[in-house]
Amino acid sequence: MSAIRLQTRASGLSIQQSEQAYQLAWVQLAHGAWRALMSVELHSPNGATALSTCLLAPPQAVRLP
């Protein structure tokens, strides 16, 4: 049983296995590997909270629509 109130859990961010994102650039790391710089907006299940963040993703994680 969770001690967190349902209202609190509904306001937390939901991160899915696949999220729509915008690719901003390609970045080459010091050891030569390439990563996609992605901007993604995450939302809470009830829509009350949102957060925009950037992340680095390996090339195989980037798929075109």
C-alpha cells in the first residue's frame, strides 16, 4: 500500500518509454560517440504539471515520425 495521496500521485510527471521530442543538434562526445540533443516536454497524468527538459539520446533511440 502506498503512503502517497492519490492527488499527489496524479500531479507527478509521467515518463513513457517513447516520448515525442524535438532534435536540437548532434553532439560528439570526447570518446567519439554521437548523441542527439533532444528537447522533450513531460506532463503529469492529470495535466496540472509540465516540465520541458533536454536530454542526450543515442542515435538508435531517435526515430523519425
